[in-house]
Amino acid sequence: MNRTVSSFCDALRDSVVWSRTLRIGLPVGLIQVCINQGDAWLAGAVTAGVVAKSLLSPAVSCAIAFSAAASTRRSS
């Protein structure tokens, strides 16, 4: 197994990485949902697309936060 895959697997097992991911990525994703889909939710115009976007925004933010936390872990 090469070094990059090994360090990624180590990051997956590290609770500090997950803690940082959720502490940073989840609130940012939820704020994005409020900004981008909040008007649709408030107007009651909820479609499958709005629900999908509402679920994807926090997922993308968490993925970005995870990669940053994993990168920081690997550097230290």
C-alpha cells in the first residue's frame, strides 16, 4: 500500500479528524443550505431537487473539511 493511501486510512481511523470535520463542515453546510435553499423551504416549494441539494451541501462541506483535517494530520 502506498504512503498516500496509508495516511488516508489512518485519517479515517482518527477521531480528532472526524471531530474537526463535523465541527467545521456541518455548520458551514447548514448555513449554505439556509442561504441557497432556505427560500424554497420557507415557501413550501420543496421538491426532490431541493431536498437533494439540502443534503449535498453539508456533505460537500464535510468532505472539504475532512480533506483539510486529514492533510493537517498528515503534515504533523
